[in-house]
Amino acid sequence: MEYIRASREARHALIISDPQPVASVGSIWASATQAANIGIFLLLLGGFFYIGREILLPILIAAVVALTLGPLIKVGSKHGISPWISAILIVTLAVGALALAATAIAGPVSEWIGRAPEIGASIKQKLAVLDPPLAAFRQLRSALFGPAGAAAAPAPAARDVVLPVVAFATPAVGEVLLFFGTLLFFLVGQISLRSRLVLMFSQQEARLRFLRIVNDIEKNLAGYLTVVTVINAALGTLVGIGAWIVGLPDPAIFGLLAALLNYVPYVGPALMVVILFGVGLVSFASLGHALLAPAGLLVLCTLEGHFITPTIIGRRMTLNPLIVVLALAFWTWMWGPVGAFLAVPLSIIGLVIFNHLFPHDEIRLPD
């Protein structure tokens, strides 16, 4: 009995001496209210981004590019070059590079489009090896769900093909014009705009913090663009050399396409794999030979996308590779391939702002 009483007293003393994890229920509700307000704001902001993507996308891309190229405007201003001259030169070079790339790609693409019937027949012949598995799959589907009684859909008329293309191209041209116009005026007026924004803050500390944030954003975005451009140029060079070794026609075009499409993570390389596979089916006699180029590109993109780029960008921009992957997934879901292009720059901007507003304090947590 004495032992049982002592054990009960010991347990009772342990319970009394154990600190309570929650001092006040009111603080929990206050924190929950703040979290709910933040969540509602984020949902509304996400809805605004999704609904206004046709206007927001070109403006946001122009702002990111202008912030990235902002140091060039500053250097020109220090040497007496007008921001108008620097901005017009940058926009002219951008338009020229875009036109040059489009001209280089247009010739081979037009040739392949002209050979579409021949290419279709060749691909059908090369993929005849897949007829037995497809026939077995159709038999299994018929056994499970019954025979497919629906007749084959008629071929779409030319009008049904042209109208969607025109409907897509018309807003795309407007977005391109909006992008270049916004880029030009953003480059010209970003110095004066920054000065006006600084004057909106009344306290000296807030003004200095704003300037530090903008300068860090420019520095990190310029570093990101430099790293990605170097990586894409190296990847395009390797793809061009590999296409030449394998025997694909116009290997330089494939290298240029690989470098350009790699600016859109995951979607761009996947599209490039499909292009290489389709061209290989038409150009080579065997299916195995046609698989060499896309298989090599798949290996290169796997190494670059999952190891090289996340590691380099994560170390240089203090971004965790997991944050990069999650940002790519979210912005691709929100805005498609263009959102994938903006995912890392937006993450860099958000991380810089967060680090300045909420400085990191080294705290040792219990094990």
C-alpha cells in the first residue's frame, strides 16, 4: 500500500510540475484569425492572378526582365548615356534576336509542314511494330466495356482549324506588343519610378530598407538569368553536337530549339523530346535509331533539371531546390508554360522581400 501511495503521489507531482503548453486560449484564436485573414487574402490574390492573366502576364514578364536588366541602364546613366537610348537599344536587340530565331526556325518548320502527308505515312509505317500491342489493348477494352459503337469522327473542315488558330494568335500578338511596350517604358522610367516610390515612405529606415530590397532583387535576378542562360547555351550546344553525330538534319536548329525551350522547365524539354522523336522517325530507317536522340536529350535534361540547375540556383540564390520545384508546379498550374518561366524569378523576389522584412535569427531548437 505504501508503494502504491508513493507512486500515485509521484505521478501527481509530475503532472503538476509539467508546464502547460498553452497559456491562453485567446492567443490561439488571435493567431487563427490572423492566419485566416492571410489565407483569404492569398485566395483572392490567386483568383485575381488567374482571371487577369492575359494582361498581367506580359506586364509581369516585362517587369521581371526590366529589373534584371536594370543594372545596364544604371551603368549607361553613369557614363552619360540617356536611359531612352539604352532602353531602345535593349528592346531593339531583343526584337532582333526574336526575329532572328523565328527566321532560323521558320525555314525547316515550313519544309516539314509541306511534307506532312509523307511524314505521316512514314511515321505510320515505322510505328507498325506497335500494332499488335494496340490490337491486344483494343480487344481487352472490348471485353471489359463492350465494343466501341461510335463511328469515327469526321475530319475537321479547314474553317474549323483556321478559326481556333486565329483566335489564339490574335491575343498572342497583342500580348507580345504589350510586353515590348511595357519593357521599353519600364526600362526608361524605372530610376525615376524608384525615386517616387522611395518618397512614399516617411521614415528614413523604411526608405533604406526599400532601396536594399530593390537592389538585392536586381542583383539576384541578374545572377539567375546569367546562370540559366549559360546552362541553356551549354545544353543547346550539346544537343546540336549530338544531333549532328546521330545524323539528324539541321542540327543547329535543334540546338537552338533546345536552348530556347529549356527556359520553360519540364514542358520545354518534354516538347523537345517529342520533336526529336518525330524527326528521327522520318529521317532514320529503324525505330531504335530514331530513339537515340530523344533518349540522349532525356538523359541530359534529367541531369540538368534535377541536379545541376536546382543545385546551382539554390546555392546562388539561397533557394532550396524543393522550393524551386514547388514554385514550378504552382505557377505552371496557374499560368501554364509562361508561369513556369516566371516561377523561379517570382520565388527569388519573394524570398528577398521575406528575408528583409523578417530577418532570420539563428535559434537552437530542442531535439
